[in-house]
Amino acid sequence: MNKAISHDRLQETPEAKARWFQSLSLTERMELLCQFTDMILDVNPKIIETKDAKPIAGRVRVLSKT
């Protein structure tokens, strides 16, 4: 595995991002979730008042080009 740091967005594949996220501990994942939630609420505090959100029936499948 290449341990070098790259700043090329073309190398940021969904698979690479998933591997990075899976490498985090549960505590780190939950901290990120809290940070994302805080950021969203800072940008749009009225989002919690939204009533039109509906659950998705069935499963969610992530597709990628191979």
C-alpha cells in the first residue's frame, strides 16, 4: 500500500474513503458524526423542523464503476 500523501482529488475514490472511515475507531466515528451534525445545524438550524423527510423502504445500495 502506498503510504505517501496525495492532494489529488482524482485519487479520492469512494472505496478509499470507505477504507479510511473503516480504519477509525468507534469513538472516532461517533466524534465525526457529532461534528458533521453540529456543522449542518450551524449552517441550517431549521433543518430539524423539516417535516417532509421520509424513510427509504428496503435497502440502500452503493454503486461504483469498476
